[in-house]
Amino acid sequence: MAGNVFAYFLLAVAIRQLKLDLSYPEILAIRSAGGLAIGLVLGWHDRRLFREVWRSPLQLHLARSALHAMGAITVVWSVANLPLGLVASIEFSGPLFAAALGAIAFGTRPARFAWVGLGLIFAGAAAIVNQYMDVVGLAIIIPFSGVAILTCTNIMLGLLSERQSTHSILLLMNMIQLVIFMTLSLLGADTLRLPPSSLTTTALFTDGTATLLLAVVLMAVSGYMTQASLSQATRHGTAVQVAALDTLRIPALAVAGALLFGEPLNQSLLIPSAIIMCGAILTTYLDRSKRGSTRTTR
């Protein structure tokens, strides 16, 4: 997941830069086009990739890609309009959604002691979000809804990862999502009805042609990196463990936001963030929701 943290940081830099000139669907269309280009190059060198894509369960891919597109829009809005530390902290709910969805869909439950970690994540992040509620208002629902959607798609990704390779999954996803985001771009960003944020965020570079092209490259590459690392992680851990490990990017992004974007580190958030970190670590090591038995249920 270290690669996912680094890729997410590059993604944040790209989103902040691209939002100066492009709409949210246009930004995501760049990510999908870049991911598709990478997939086509990989397939050109290994034709087995194309054959695997041809034999893929299309309905599951369509459902996951459409859901993931919705979640991706909420992520882009959140990163573009909210402090990075806040965005990462809100994602504390990922392990909770993963545990709930796992129980509902597959009848699995985190181990008894893993609930201690989940409780710590909830308590720490609830304190953080409470401090921003008056400032952000109801728009705080957007990143939360994104967490719920993407947690669901991560579980679906785990299903797909058991059947086919990471590159074939991403190739199909980017093909489907490129159509979705290009359609939304043609219809106009206003059709999404996303509210403006009351907080002001900054880009890393001044607006210009060179910085725009750099952001396009970063968006294409980092988008593929985040999905590839996540797909690999689902092969080795439970949905709850993957979601918990993902919260470990909280301090990395908070520091990056402070150093690069001038977003102040709120001293009152240090203790709640530390509680979240402890909860994530406990959940990662104590969750034993029997990945093997989950496969038989699926």
C-alpha cells in the first residue's frame, strides 16, 4: 500500500492543477484515457491480456466500473475542494463500510478483537469530522458517500482479482469509464449538481501550458498506479484489512498538504489522528475474517 500512498499524493497534485482549467468529468476522462493507453501498450506486448479481457464477466465489470465512476467523481471533488488531511481522515469509515458490506453480502465478520480497532477508527475520525462540520456543512456528505461507494467497489475488485489479472481488470475499467466521463464532459459538469466548497484550496504550480501538460501526465500515471496497487492488495488481505491499511496515508497526506499546499496542520487534530492510526494498525493485524472461507461463499 506504500505505492498507493505515493500515487494518491501525485493524484492530489494533478487534480488541484487540472481543476484550474477542466471540469471534474474532464479530469477523470484524462485518467481513464491514460490508463487505457497503458493497458493497450501492455496488451500489445502480451496478447494474452486481450484474450483475458475478451473472456471477462462483462456484467460484473460494467456494474463495478459504473459505481467506481461515481465514487471517483466524489474523490476528485473532495481533493479539489477540501484539505488533504481532512479528505484522508474522512476515509476512516472505509473499514467500517467494509465490515458492514462483508457481513451483509458474504456473511463474514471481523474477528472479535478487530472491532476494537474499528471502534478506535470511528472515535478518532468522528472527533476530526466534528471540527469541520460547521465549516464544510452538508457538503461533508460527498466524501463520505465516496468512501461508501469505493468500499463497495473494492469488495467487487477482490472478487475480480480472484478470477483475472490486475491489468485486464484495469483495461476494461478504463474502457468503460472513458465512455462514461466523455459523455458527462459533453453534457457539462453542471449536470452533476455538485455544490461549491466554502474552503479555499491551492494548486502546486501556476496555471500554464507546461504545468497543464505535467498535470495530465501525473493524472494518467497516478490513476493507474492507485488502482493497480489496490488490486494487488486485495489479493493478499481481507476487505477490512485493505481499507484499514488505506487509512495509513492520513499523516502522509496531511504533511504533504501542509508542506506543498500551505494547508495548516491543526494541532487539535493530532490526538484524534493518532487514535485513527492505532485503530488502523489493530484492525490490520487483528482482522481474521477468513479470506479463504469468503472465497467459498462467493
